[in-house]
Amino acid sequence: MFSAKWFLDLDSRLRDMGLDSDAQTFDEIKQNLSCPKKFNPDEFAEQVIYVILAGGFSQKTAKRIHKKIMNFIINNTFNYNDLLLIFNNKNKVKAVCEVWKNRKYFCDAYYELNDLDSKVNYLQKLPHIGKITANHLARNLGEDIVKYDIWIQRLGCLYADDPDLAKKIDNKKLIPEIKQACDDMFNHMVNETGLPRGYIDVVLWKACQNGLIKL
């Protein structure tokens, strides 16, 4: 494990299975991490809304709901009650409405920031975006960053070869020792593959989620 050959095999197998996507395809993610584009307010809001919807759902379900909601928003004069008929989650629908209505303000404020820490801290303040989902959103916006979700934490502990460390995993709180194990793993994989950390993250996450990596 944790070699370039191992990683590229996972990447290839996911592509063969048609699982090479998050909010964007693997190729789009790789391209945007290598040469980040600047999203316009509509595109920015669309990325935020996807991450809001993705929490607690399979990717397939999240993409289906996201497509339905975005199609409705773009083609109709929408309001909170209309969206509840499509997706009956009051907190998430409220957040979607707030993001869309304030999309220019949120987008402009994000791009006024110059360093990654400031951008991630800002994203954490958006409606229904937390610490881990802020990293997910930042990566989808083109920042070369890691999500540190439960799969990645488990994989980092496996890389560290420390079963006791794995017992400390808490998906609600990323402890420093586990973050360091994950960062060590990603530094190693970047050196092995020459690929962006954010791209390595999404491939490893997808491989864990779909059972190509057994943890």
C-alpha cells in the first residue's frame, strides 16, 4: 500500500467502475487543483449548495438532489416552501436559500482573501458548513486541501501503523495526532505520485467508500 502503483491502480479501477467523480469528475478536480479557476457567483453558490446537501447522503443521492434543486432554482422564482416540496429538510433548505440569495456577497468575500487558512475559516462561517465540510468545499473550489473525513482519518492511522491512534478517532473532532498522521500520509503520496493532495484525497476517499480499500 501507499505506493504510486497502488494509488494509480485505485484511480484506474474507480474510473472503470464509473465512480470517478465528486461534485466534479476526477479530471475536472485534477485540472482545477492544478490550475484553479475563479468561479462566478452562480458557480460558487452551486459548489456550496452541493456540499450542504452532501452531508449524510451517498454521493449518488446527493448528486441527484443537487441536480433537482439547482434545476429548479435556475428555472423558477423559488422560495423556501417551494424547495421544501423537493427536499424536506428545513435546515438545509434554509441554508440553500440563504446561499443562493447572497451568492455574490459570499463569492466576492471569498475571493478577497489571499491565504488558504483565511479562506477555509471564511467557508466555515457559511450556512450549514462546518470544519470538515469547509475543507471539502475548499477543495471543490480548487484549493489543494484535504477533507480529513472518517475514511481519511482511518487511512492515516493505518499509514502510521498505530492501532492505538485509530482508537482515538472522533469524526466530530480532528485531534492533532491523527491530523499529523494524515498529513504524513499525504506528503508521502504526493512524493510518490506527483499529484495534488486534494486529488489524492478524493481518490482515496472514494476507494474507501466503495470498498476498494478495506479498513
